[in-house]
Amino acid sequence: MRIILLGPPGVGKGTQAQRLARERGLAAISTGDMLRDHRRRGTRLGREAQRYMDSGALVPDDLILGMVEERFREPDVAAGFVLDGFPRNVEQAKAFDTLVGLRGWMLDRAILLEAPQAAIVERISGRRTCRACDRPYHVKFDPPPAAGRCACGGEIHQREDDREAAVAERARVYERETSPLISYYERVKLLARAPATGTPDAVYAALATLLGGAACAR
Ligand code: AP5
């Protein structure tokens, strides 16, 4: 199975991608997580990406495409994948078409997660993230351990780009750059819409119904 998760910042793509990957044996490919990993390791790519990410802008396509091409060479991707945060504009979508085409693969679905703006704002403003492994928590819906440390031992913090100014810019960038992908995938009849309201379990159940196969218990 090869899936793209689409949707505005904070709608819950990462949360669902992780679970789909775990329960369906897919590679979870999050370009945001990959970039944050580069930043932690202090690579040249990480340093170049930092100023774009902190302000809520998109990292230039050539950097992203190089990183994704490298990831696609890893063996786990052949068993299927769920993409979270990529493609992010029409140029990236075309490059992705080429990348999968060269391997003789087909995309199964691009799934748009939809939730009311108020829910998205509440999710993103309450998000806390592990500095070490990127696991997302939420102050209300999925509180971090009382000790302020992730299960992996990492420090829990608020992402730079989850602060107000960057969140507003990310929402603008989504509308301008990423939302055209909705019609891009509609045209080739690969778009599906999934309600992302309710608990993470409820959203996962909706995705499971859409993709076929029952929602497994965690
Ligand atoms: P990225 O990390 O991809 O950020 P994003 O798309 O803005 O998405 P988020 O991680 O903010 O949200 P999400 O939808 O995954 O929600 P989550 O599951 O965490 O990108 C960051 C930056 O990297 C970009 O701005 C850009 O600079 C750069 N970048 C990345 N990819 C790029 C690309 N391809 N091209 C160019 N630049 C790129 O959930 C949010 C919160 O809500 C969490 O706290 C979670 O616990 C909670 N939650 C989730 N689901 C629910 C639910 N159903 N009910 C209640 N709470 C919930």
C-alpha cells in the first residue's frame, strides 16, 4: 500500500501516519521529521533548512527531493509507505510521480484529513514534542509524562514553528502551495477525504474503513 496523507499543519497527519505504519507494516516517511533529524545531527542540510522551518516557509524543493530520493533507496520502502508532509506543492508531486514511476509503483490513495479550523488551532497550540525522537504529545489530548520527559528519555518542548507567528505563516503557505494538490489528485481520481474530527482512535477507524480492513486495537 502506498499512501499520501494531505492536510493542513496540525490536523493530525503525523499521528495517523505513525499508526498506519505500525499496524500495516508500512514505512512512515515524514519529511518534517527527516529535516528535524538533520537539524539535530547538525548536517549541512539541517543547517540550511532551519531558517525556512522556523519561519514556517517551505524548504526549497531541491533539498527536499534529494532527501526523499535517498530515503526511497532504503529497502523498507519497497514494502509500502505512508507519506506525511510530502509532496508539499505541485512541483514536488510531479517529482514524486517520476520517482515512483521509475520503480514501476503506483500510488493507491492521497487522503485529505479534514477538520474544522478551531480543532486544528487547538491541536497545534497544545502540541508538545520530544526533542530527541519527535513523538508528538498534546497538553490536553495526549499529555506528556509528568516528569517532562518522553518515554525515550528526551526533553519535551514546544516546536519553534508551533509558536503563533510561524503557525500563521504555515497556514498561509498551506493554502497557497499545498492545497492545489487536492485538485491535482482529484483529477487523477486518487483523492479520498477522511474526517479528522474526534479522537485519534476515531480518525484511525475512519481511515481503516476507507483503506479497507478493520481498525485494529492498539
Ligand atoms: P511538518 O513537520 O511536516 O509539519 P506540518 O505539515 O506543518 O504538520 P505538523 O507536524 O504540524 O502536523 P500534523 O498534521 O502532522 O499533526 P500531528 O499529528 O503532529 O513540517 C514542518 C516544516 O518542515 C515545514 O513548515 C517546512 O518548513 C518543512 N518541510 C517539511 N516537509 C517539507 C516539504 N515536503 N517541502 C518543503 N518543506 C518541508 O498532530 C498535531 C497535534 O494534535 C499533536 O499534539 C497531536 O497529539 C494532536 N492530535 C492529533 N490528532 C488528534 C486528534 N484526532 N484529536 C486531538 N488531538 C490530536
